[in-house]
Amino acid sequence: MRPEEQTYKPGKIHDVAVRPLTKHLDERGWLSELFRLDELEGMMKPAMAYISMTAPGVARGPHEHVEQTDYFCFLGPSNFKVYLWDRRPDSPSFGVRQVFYAGVDAPRVVIVPPGVVHAYKNVGIENGLVFNAPDRLYAGEGKNSPVDEIRHEDLEGSPFRLD
């Protein structure tokens, strides 16, 4: 079935981990542990890390990866609407669409496995920062390989629509 022919129902997606990030507050400000190897339970092992800034009203995605697992951290200083679609035919949640908010008001780690289409949109009024520690190097070793990304932004009739 072609992506534009698939319909998606609301629900939770199998193998996607969404958990709160804890902010440890004191008189200096706050600290949040973004990544701990002992908390990944063998799910993935990051190969690199980057941070991106997204302007208010701007979306990134939807896209998916064939092999890469993403490890997103949404901390703020803005809020994001996060969209996920499970297009893995062998998944118990195939055909499920999951939507939630993450960011300054709800700090979250979101682990997205291969085959799950994902996007996020800054729904706040200021620039937002997102940390990612994927388990694959962007464009491979020495940036000499094809990028593991299937983009759906311009697919006519795409079921991967943001509201």
C-alpha cells in the first residue's frame, strides 16, 4: 500500500518511548539529565548528538528513517506539538497516529524507532530548542553515505498532515 492510501487512527505507537524529563531546581536554575545509557534498556545507543532551533509556527518533518532511531529531548524554551505515524506493517500498532505536546510545559524524551514517521511543530511564541542523539551518524562515517531519511513533506495526498 502506498503511503497516500493508508489511513491512521489515534492511539499509542508500539516501541515509541515517551517519558518525562526531570528538572532538578536550585537557586542557580535547573539541570536535566538528557541521556543516560543505563536508562535505555538496550533500545538504542546514540552515535552522535545535535541541537536544533525551530522558530515559532515552523514544523520539521514529516519524515522517517529506514534504520535510524531518534532520541529527541524537548525542553523549551517553547512548546512543540509532536506527531507520529506507525507505518511498520509488522507492528502491533500499524496504522496508529499519536499526537502529544512536549517542551517547556511538559519536558519529554521521545524515542522514535525506524519506520515511524515523525514531525514536530513549534506551537509557542518563541524559538524552541530540540536535542537529538540518534543511533546513526548523519550521512554515515565521514559524511560519505546516503542520508537515512524518507521525506513526506511534499507528498501529494499525504496522510502525514499536521494541523
